[in-house]
Amino acid sequence: MASPWVKRGYVTHSHIDVAVVHKLMSHIFALPYPNRVVADAALPLDAFTSTPDYTPYEYAKRTFPIHCGRTRRRRRRSSPTRGTSSRSTSSRGSISRSSGI
């Protein structure tokens, strides 16, 4: 979270999901909760402070590679041509003919 009212450098250990965000917005703007899921969600009030800190955030350069988080394209493996397998269907016929079946 980034806001003047969020504690700088603080890591909250509470679970934050969409219902928590909806409850937080409803709580800030004094609106009624839209449903029971939002009403039962916990407010992450431990991450906020009563005095805002307006000092600008410092830009931190990325320390992970550019492909992080994206799936890499894999090279296709060369596969044998279709229709050539080690077990041929013609061998079955020759076995049945030789055994007299």
C-alpha cells in the first residue's frame, strides 16, 4: 500500500483481499457495507497511522530480471515424423496368420 497514512516500512500480517479493500473504502467514506462478506472482513488498521507522512517515496531500481513473472517460450523439441512407430499394425496381422487364427 502507498499512502501518506500508511506506516512507512511496516509489513502487516493480516490477510488482505478484495472484501477487505471494499470494507476499508466503505469505512473511510462512511458508507454501509454492501454485503455480509464485506461486513465480516477484518479492517487492516494496524498498517495505518494517525499522522500522515508527506515525504516522497524513493525510487528503487528493479533487482530482478526482466523476464521474472512471465512465462518463457520453450523451444519445440524435434519429434519424429508421424506414422513411424516401433510397433507397426502390420506385425499383428502376420502373427495371427502364422499361428493359424
